[in-house]
Amino acid sequence: MKKHKLIGISGPTAVGKTSFSIALAKQLNCPILSSDARQFYSEMYIGTAVPSIAEQQGVKHDFIQHLSIHDSYSVGDFEKDALSLLKKYHKEHPVVVMVGGSNLYNNAVMHGLDTFPEVAEEIKEQWQLAYEHKGINHLQQALRKLDPDYFQTVDLNNHVRLLRALHICSVTGKPYSSFLGQNKEQRDFESLSIEICMPRKQLYDNINKRVDIMIEKGLVAEAKALYPHKHLNALQTVGYRELFRYFEGKQGLEEAVEDIKTNTRRFAKRQLTWLRNHPCTHKLSYDTAVNAALVSQLGLEI
């Protein structure tokens, strides 16, 4: 008996994952699970490049704006919810598509979460105090020294992830990255991963243009409405942090927009580094035609 399949589509931000996944889902007549953690929150739309209503027409999407920024939702919660949905969908669909640039979330569903040792509360408190008194730059430099490999892939402006890695480094004396990918969960479906690729210069041009479009669509107003909640973890992300500094008078709008472009390009570079260290089953060019021939090439006939 053939196993059901989960097709995970990954790639750097602005490479065209959304359009590719929708075209593939239509070809396969199947739903899409979004694994992009930034797109989970209903209050964030423009700055997270959520698929438009028109793009979602004809394809069932899950995990798109299903939470509030005030909700607590972990990668473990996503893994549990996604596996539950897959069990339901696989009764009717031999293949389901999952797409997103949050590689940790993709990996959790396909292979399971990594196992880490317990961390004493006093260690957590020590690092929290270091963050509060010395700032995020102190965490970044500590991680660079203790785990240079993870330093290359983690979102360096996400203090929660920096703290988590530093906790593990401190309690074990080993790099946080040495615990990643060690435990593979057995799934009752087969996972097939696709990385969408694009020349670096073209990708960076896409990023710059997309930021300009976001500004035209009203990203500044969206960020202004969210500014009172800037302390929430959901808002510790590119596109909002930079505008929050603008609202605080720390920089001008033009500089903030340029910072969004720069930080998004850096984010894309970290995504590419992660993908280089975790090769996908298939690498496809961003302009690959999604048709019956591709479905056959990938072994996805249904």
C-alpha cells in the first residue's frame, strides 16, 4: 500500500513559494498547510505577505491568520495541530502541500521536534537578566562564540530563540546546533521536500521591490496600529521592528525602510544557509512550470 505524501515547499523569502505552492495544489487538487509562523496572526497582513483572498481562491488554506498576536503558540503546538489536520486530509487526499519559510516548523511536522535537556530556572534567569541589562547584542556575541554554526542561521533579532540556544549551550557545554536533527520521528506519511531557487541578485531585487510594495499598501499604518503591542513575541520580526524605531524618533522613515530591506536580505541569507545544511529532495528553479509533466517527474501522480 502506498504511503500518503506531504510535500514541503521551502526557500528564501520572496522567491515565489506562494505562487508555486498554489499552482501545485491546484494541479494535485489538494489543500495547503502554511508553515510560515509570521502568517499565523490575524493582526499582521501586509508585513507578512499573507496570500491574498484572490490567491486563496480555489485552494483550501490552513494556518493563515488563525491566531491573535496575544495568543501563545509554539512550534510544538503547530506540530500537533498540523499532524491532526494531515490525518484528516489524508483520508481524502493522497498528497497534501505544506509551504513556508519557517524551517523549524517545516522540520517539526516532517521529522519531529528535537529533544533537549532540561534547563534550570537559575540559568534561564541569568540569561534573562543579561538580556535586560546588556541588550540583544550581548546575546548575539555570546552565541557567536558558543555556537557559530547556529549563529549563521538563527534570526539574530529574535531574543527568544537566542536565549533558548544559550540556555542549552550553558547547561550542556555543547553547541545548541549539535542537538538539532538527532531524533527523527516515524510518520505514517512520506515526506518529500522541494526548495525553490533563484539567483541571489534577482532574489535581493525581489526583496527590495516587495518592501516598496508593502509600504505602498500601508505597512506604516499597519505597524502603527500594532505599536502599542511591540513587546509581544509575534512582533519581534522584520518589517515591524524597524518601523517601531521610526515611531520612537530613533530614525527617519526612509532609513527605516532601507533597514527593512537590509534585514530581510539578511534573513533570506540565513534561510539559504539553513537549506544548504539541510538539502531538499528536489531543487527547482523559481520559473519551473507547474504541470502534469512536473507532477509525474516528482512521482506525485494521484
